[in-house]
Amino acid sequence: MPVFLLSKELVFPPPEYAEYDGLLAVGGDLSPERLLLAYRMGIFPWFTEDTEILWWSPDPRLVLFPDELKVSRSLRQFIKKNLYRITLDRAFEDVIKACARVHSEKDGSTWITPSMIDAYIRLHEMGYAHSVEAWYGDELVGGLYGVSLGKAFFGESMFTRRDNASKVAFVFLVHQLKRWGYDLIDCQVSTQHLKRFGAREIPRRKFLSLLERSLRWETRKGKWTMEVSEVEVLQKI
């Protein structure tokens, strides 16, 4: 299959036209309108500072269904210690910049480029992108961020500065999304880390069908607030 070159026109080729590795298109921009269209079509941007904007739709797709969340015994015991306070949308910019730093320090580069940071901050200000924070006292020690549309949440990246901070934040997020009736958490590409939480690979065709169903619901826009408590989470894991 060819890799499509995007123009200024707000359009993407069908995800089914992606290359074997999931690469679908090159170019375009990171405007909120294009990003939201991409997510609605099961497409996401992933590139580094020394490349053009690259758009992907992998097959298979890694997905976590909230009802299938798995929490290890050791993590369950850790959550019981109540070391971290978990919040939503309290420090989006700090979370995305921390994710960028962590990946840059680990791999020497990151796809969370300055242009990506600016783009997702705009989505956050519009009420579509959200962050989860783990606090140790007043210190931000872990978290993650992603995009919400309909009853689907598209996870982007996470970071941790203390033991299990991002894991605890993720568990709380899944339970909050479950309370709100979300049926799909897109994990994009396969990692053992997320598979241990119960995420599994499904064919892109099935993912797109499930996404279409999730998008029929109204999007929960605006600033989110964590409603589930540690007691509730512990009762359900």
C-alpha cells in the first residue's frame, strides 16, 4: 500500500490503507480539527522532531476493556498503602511535559515534541484531552494523559517518578471511566506493560467497529474530577 501525503485539506485516507506496520499518511498539521478527526477514524500521530508528521492505524490494535482490568496482587497491596492522591485535570501541562522528559531521558528522543505538547494543550483547553495525576504530598510523582471522545478514551503516554505512581493513576482512571460508562480504552500499540493490566490485541476492523459504536455517545467535555475513592477501587480489584 502507498503512504499518503496529506495536504491542507482536512481529510484522511481510510485506515484500512495503512502499511503493514500501521503507517498510513505523512504531513498535514496538528490542528485540533485534524487531531479530532484522526481519533474518530482510529488514527493517531506518532513521530519525532526530525521527521514529518506521521499518522498511524496499526493492525492489530491494543485495547483495554474496563471490565477486563487486571491488577496484580502486589499492586493491590501497594494501593492499600494509600501513598498517593489521585486527581484529574489538575496539572495537564505538567503531566505531558513530564511524559516528554521521561521518554527523552530513556530513549534519547521522544514523539512528544514541542508541537505535540502545544497541540494537546489546545485539546485540553477545549475539553477533549485529560490528565491523571498522582501526588505524593504536593509533589507530582506520576500520571498519564489522553483524549476522550464519546465513550472511548485514547491513552497517549504516562510517566512515573516514584514506585508504581503511574500504575496507581491508571487503575483509578479505569475505574472512573467504568463508572462513567466508557467501553473502550485505546492503548494503540502493543506493550507487555499494558497487557499485564488486561489489555489485548484485536483486529483493526473490530476496533473500528467498536469505536464507531462508542462515538455515538456524547463526549464528556470540560474539566474532569476524580469521583472514585481508594475504598471503592480496592473493593473492585
